[in-house]
Amino acid sequence: MLAVQYQAYGGYQENRIVDLPQPQPIDGEVLVEIHSVGINPLDNTLRSGHFYAATPENLPRIGGQTGVGIVLESKSPDLVAGDRVFVSGKNFGVTVDGTWRQLIALPATGLKRVPVNVDDNHAAAFLAGAGYLTGYLALTEFAHFKPGQTVLAPGIGGAVGMETVQIARHLGASMAISTASTTLKAEQARAAGYEHVIDLSREPLQDGVMRLTNGKGVDVVVDGISGSLTKAALGSLAFGGMLIIAGYAGGRDAAVDVTDIIWKGAQIRGFTFKPGIFSTETVESAQQACIDFLAAGALQPTIAKVFPLTEAAEAVRYLIEDRPFGRVVMSTII
């Protein structure tokens, strides 16, 4: 089978196509033929060597944290051959081999079926970047979100920004705001149905939020950008609001005005899927809720581009450097 594997930490070109033996399922496992996989910024962070797990002992590694495929063989009563499933697993693509391959054997426990009305690429886009799951957990578990509240999720083209906005609207937000770095992307977002998008090339974030909320600010910020936006995101909160930091696409260093924390009575939470934050049951329940929303047509996974698996290096570069509007996926069907 073909797989994308890196054998050293470094640039995009380290994502190399290799031919590996077909895996064999053991009791309790299924063999899945992968059809489409997502690309996550974390895939790039790890391969470039900028992650805690980037150690010499963790090489070589097959990348990829999520995917979609069809069960070819089952040694579990939970699934049968022909079932179409979302594929993910603990530490996939991080400390164990991931989904960027044509075949994978893995435990059937926890795998969920793909709704029949969602094609492979859109199903892979649904999982890529974990934006829907992040938005749902951040709002329901951290912020204890209530219908009628307002949400800011910067970065309308990215997974956390775009998909938190969709989740917030489905949960009953009175307003779900995002941002775009250029006028072109802002216009693209509005054409796609995102009404409240602040064009940061024309207006500062905090000014835009205050304009849209009549000076009140937002109840919750779910921030997957951070960096230079963090100060303005914190300043955009309403009194008693919560800033949830879920990513750092805009950089790891941030300066804030501490009086915004004090005078606004603000709360700041760091979002991670690491053990101890959410129970396995909570995450599985949240993921099923998001799948149910998807099946009902309440969520719209957006694809920026589909690459073949053989162009993995360029696919990752495109996601990281071009910062497209929507998810980047790869097809394993060659």
C-alpha cells in the first residue's frame, strides 16, 4: 500500500510516498480502505520538528490524524464489511502512524459511520482540523453557552473560525462573528452565507466587534489564531465573557492589556484534547452530536482543494502558506 511517511524532521518535502506492507487486523479490529484524508496544521507542526513529540525515537512516522474509508474486513461485531466510517484514533499521526495511507487496521471501538448523504471528501473535510468538535466542546463545556449569546471566532477561512461559527449558529447564537485578513476573503465568506465577517484590512478587530454588538462586546471568543489578534480578541469581550484559546495560526507570542481581564471580569481558558481536560465519553458524545448535525444538513464542510496522496508535500504547503478558504483534503484513490 502507498503511504505518506516522513523519516526526518524538516520541510514539506519530507512528506514522502513510500510503499509499505498491507496491515492485518487482529481481534476487535477492522481493516479500512482509506478514501479521503484531512490535513491539520498540527501535521505540519510535528513534521517540521516544532512539537513535543518531535523526537528521534518518533521516526519514521506516517502522518495524518483523520480520514474516511470503507471497511474491507471486520474482526469486530461492531462493524461489517461495507460500512463507511470516519477514521481517527488516539495520537494518530503524532506518536503512532496516522491515516495518510491507503489501508489501515484499527480498533472498531469508537469508529462512527458516515452519514449516507455526505460524500467522502466532505466527510474528510468535516473531521479535518477538528474545528466542529473544538467549537462544540469550547462552547458547551467551557463557556456553558446559552441561546441568544454572541460569539467571535476569528479566521473565517480556517477550521476553528469557520466551523465554530456554524456550530454557534446551530446552537442559537444571536450573532456569530468572524474575521478575514483580506477583502477578497471577506467577500468570499459573505457570499458563502457568513453575514458578520470583519475585514481586518479595513477595520481593527475590536472596532468591528463593538460596531456589530452596539458597544457591548461578545460573550465568548473561540480563538484559533492568537498572536497579534489576542489583545484585540480579549478587548472584544463583554463583561463576564470568556476567551478560549484553541490555536496559534497567527503566532505563539501575544501581548494583552491586563486591565481587560480585570475590568471585564474575563475568564481565559486554554483548549486542548490532552487527557484530563475532557473525558472520553464527553468527546465521543460531542463528536456524535456534530455528526448528527452534519447528517441533518445543519453543517456545511467547505473544501478549498483536493490533492492526490502523491502530492502530500504540496498539499501541506498550500494549507500552511496559502491559508485557503476551507479545508484541504487528499484522495488516496489513485
